[in-house]
Amino acid sequence: MVQRASDRWISITLSVVLHGALAAALVYGWLLFREQRRMSPTPPIQATVVDARALKGAEQPAPQPAAAPPAPPEDVGPPEPSAEERAQREQAEEAQRQAQEQKAAEERAAAEKAAADKAAADRAAADKAAAEKAAAEKAAAKAAAERARQDAEDQREREADLKRSLAAEEHADSARNGQALASWESMIAAKITHAWLRPPTARAGIDCMLSVTQVPGGEVTQVSIGQCNGDQAVRESIEAAVYRASPLPPPPDPALFDRNLRIEFKPDD
């Protein structure tokens, strides 16, 4: 059976206490004896020769104080680990520390990679947004330039159309104010007169105003008779004559063409 260190220390402590108590009792007895001799007169010495061996046998050991009950053993915990166990524990702690450091390093690397990826994604998104904005601005500028060009071209076209219209109108006015219009109207009236079938009720001095609508090429599409001194038979005969005269003669100058004509029908008697 292996004796524990606590039991050994308890035995040593008890031994020291007992010896200390014995030494204190001897010192106290000696001091007390000395004090009594000092205070009392010294009696005459009566000596008796005694054999030393008999004296040694007569000596009685001093009473020993009662031993104190042993203190309960202290709870010193589990026994100290051996060197091998300490080495194994240190190795395990070192491995755990290295694992924790490696895990922390991996977490830092992952965090740094995530931050770098996010920064790269943010930069890519910013670059894309900038490129899209630049493209949109470029497209808007191009569209604005195209609209400005188209507006300018439309403006030039409108101005050219206006100039052509004004020129044509001036030319037409000039032609109408000349002999060309009168000549064309005389040609139309002559053709209608040639196509007219005089009814029996027609009297001399027929004079009627005709409204004739034509299309390019001279085809008559509509005829109406305004002021007229003839009867209904005369009016109907004149209207029929206009349709028979279709297509009407073209004007000597294209600028004189007009869809709506006012012709005075006044046949020779």
C-alpha cells in the first residue's frame, strides 16, 4: 500500500508536537523546582550511597500527554500527473491551440476574401453603371443631334415647300391674270357647246353659270348649274353636255389647273 504524502506530513506534525510538549513540561518542572529552592532554606544534606544501577531502575518515565486525535485528511485532489501525462496534456493543448489559430486564420482569410470579392463586385457594378450612363448619355446626345438634324431638314423642306408653293401661286396668279386662263376656259366652253344637244324649248340668248369639278386628266366628277335663263330641259341638257365633253381640255400651262372651275355657258345662237 502506497503511503500518501498527506499521511506522512500528519505523522511528522504529531511527532513534533509531542516532543515539543515533553520539552516544555521538563523546562516548566525545572523552573518550578528552582524557584522553590530559592524561596526555602537549604536543609542539611543527608546523603545515602545508592547504586547507580538501582537508581537507573528506579527512574520512571515522565507521563506523556495524551495524543491529540488525528486531524481528518485534507482533500488534496487527484494525484499529480506523471511526466508522460504532462507531456501528453501539453501536446494536446498545443494541438488545440494550433487548431484554434488555424481556424482563426482561415476565418480571417475567408473574411478578407469576402471583403475583396465584395469590393471587386462593387467596382464592377460601379464600372458597369458608369459605362451604361456614358452609353445612355452618348445615345441621348446622338438622338438629340439626330432630332436637331431632322428638325433642320424638316424646316428646310417646309421652307422649300413654302417657296415652291409661293412661286407656283405667283405663277398661277400671273397666268390667270393673262390670256392663258381665258383661252383655256374658252376651249372648255367650246367643247361643252359642241357636245350640247339643244332641246326644243331652248330659246335664243341662253346664258348659264356652270360649276364643274374635275380630277387631274380632265375627267369631270360633278356638275352643278347656277344662275341660268333656261328651263329645266335646258339645264339638264347642259349638264349632260358637260359629262359628254369629259375629259376636258388640259390647260396650256399646268399652273392653271384647278379642280373647281367656273364656266360661263353661252352658246352662239
